[in-house]
Amino acid sequence: MREHLVKNHPCLGGEAHKKFGRLHLPVSPACNIQCNFCKRDCNSNEERPGVANGILQPKDAVDTVKRALELCPEITVVGIAGPGDTLATNNAIETFKLVDKAYPNLIKCLSTNGLLLYKKYREIYDSGVRTITVTVNAVDPEIQNDITSYIVYEGKVIHGIEGAKILIENQLKGIRAISQLGVVVKVNSVLIPGINSEHIEEIARTVKEAGASLYNIIPLIPQHDLSHIHAPDCIELDKARRDGEKHLEVFRHCKHCRADACGIPGEKDLSKELYGTNLALETFSHG
């Protein structure tokens, strides 16, 4: 299973990166944590995570996949990566069920902050998902507290160290649970100089023990409450990746894709042709 995914998923294997395409369905409007570097938005001009032209309704997903395959027959992966968190609402799981029924041969890929992963891992698996990305920026609550302002969990807004502990515990429980079902788990970490830059090896070691098999270290985009921190340079990024490689295979081809990306990463961008500006815009919310 993992060999098949690595050969056909452009965000898992280098050999697939410029050969195959992926489609992101922006069906998830809400988020349940606030990261200090995250600024979600609806626009057509920024190339970064957390951004889409608008929110797609789950009922429209199958038709969207059909049109995307007409535009880019090289697409092998249907992913959901926001713009909010995929598990903060039921939209992503509902969408995957519809898409898996219509296109069982396409790889289904979900990205999440992992806060609710251990509660929903079985539903995720049953919806056809076989590869998942979990963003883990720290495994030390003191460090996580400098990255995340708060979480929204079980109906409560939880700040500080308490929220950081819950997030980390839930992420690791979720990775353990879903990896035991055979789902390939990739972990993303945003490299934040001066905050988690000396913590990458510990993250890699910890998530590997939990069941992750691939690591993606992506450079900070300075914005929101971390706009004063510089983006890591090539030397800092290379050091972090070498630290991570002591424990996990590191993926080095990430393109900071939008939540409505379509096409072959770095080669063919068809999101505007697919989505235009006709999606129903919604206000992002927390919880």
C-alpha cells in the first residue's frame, strides 16, 4: 500500500511529484485551533495554505472532481486541506464518502491539525482515506504554547499550556490509532526560527514512535502574530531537515499549496480554471 501511494501521490514521493496531479476540495470552513502564524482568507491571489477562492459544498464535490479530471487527467489524488481544519466540521468526511463511491480508484488524502483525529479516525478510514497529513509543530507544551493561541475543544475555548497539552496528546493518540489501520501518516511541521527550530528532531522521533512514516518540514510564512519572525533561510531549513532525517524520511518538494489547488504541483496550476470565482464565500469561524 505505502509503495503504491509513494509512487502515485505527488505529495508523498519525489518520483511522483512532477508526474501526477492532485485536487484539493475546499469544503472545510471552520477551524478549532488558532495558530499564531495562520491567517485564513478567501482570495484568488495568494499561494499558501489556508486560502481558497471560497467554500465548496460537499454535494458539489463529485461534479468538481469530474471537471478536474477533464482539465488534468494526471490527477491521482483527491485531498481536503481546508481552508479551515478538516475535522472541525463533518464536511470533509461527508465529501470523501461521496467521492470514494464515485471514484474508488483515486487516492483520498486528508490534512488536519489532529485535535479530533483520535475521535474520528474510524470515520476517516471508512470514508476511503488511506493517507493523512497531521500538522505537528511541537511535542513540548511549552513550545506549543508559543505557536498556538488557543484550541476549541468539547465546547470550550482553552488557552495556554492546558490547550497545548490537549492538542499534543490528541495528535499523538490520533496518529497511533489511524496508523494501526494501515493509513500512511505524513507529519508536517512549520519551521519557526527561535521557537521550534531546535525541536525538530524531537518531533520526528516522537511522531515516528506514534506511527508516522514521512516528515515534511515547511518554512514559516511570516504573518499574523508571527509576522515579526523571519522566514527560515536555506541553511536553517536544511539543518532542520537533516535533524528530522535522523528518524524519518523527509519529503522535500512541498509547494505551500492552496486549499483549492488543482493540477501537478509546481508544473500545472488549474485552480482558477476549475473554481473561478463562483464559490459561495463564508466567514471562517473557530469552533
